[in-house]
Amino acid sequence: MMSSKKQMKVPSSSSSSKMPSYEYQQRYDKRDHYLQQMIIDNQRRAIERRNEMARLRRENLAKGFAALDAELPEANTRRTQVRVLNDATEYVRVLKNQGEGEEGDATMRDDDNDQDMQ
């Protein structure tokens, strides 16, 4: 009787417990480097976006202060942002007082007209 035995390759127990091969380690290192680079790039883009948003916010604030400063009397003088806010607050108070005075004058005129008609 002829028996044909096929020999199968069975990995030896020593080969499965070995450290990864040099090629495998190189691939792993490249992959690890790529992932680290992606993380760094994402962080850099996030920082750039945050910086851009802050820059736009500062520009908008500066434009707003410039517009407010232009509406105030004595616009030719250079003022700090705090000074612009203080001057604007004072200017609003003056305008309110003038408006209240005009309303009082109008009420007095109406009363005078009513008395003249009687």
C-alpha cells in the first residue's frame, strides 16, 4: 500500500513569539508617524481657525468702535475704546436730557394753547 503523506507547514512555537520583523516595524513606524502628523495637522488647523476667528472679531470690534466714534461730537480727536464708550454714554445722557426738556416744553406749550382758547 502506498500512502502519500503531505507535509503541512506548521509554524513553530518559537516563530509566533518573536518580536515583529524589521519590515513590520518599519511599516508600523510609518503608520504611527502618519497618524501623529495627521493629529498635529488637525491641531494646527484648529489653532489657525481659532486665530482667524479672533482676528475677525477684533476687526469687527474696531469697525464698531470707529463707527461709534464717528457719531460722537469732536470726532477729530483720537480716543481709546474705553474713552469712546464713556463719551458715547455721556452723549446719550445729554441727548436724553435734551429730549426730556423738549417734551416738557411741548407740554407747557399745549397748556398755554389750552388757556388761550378759554
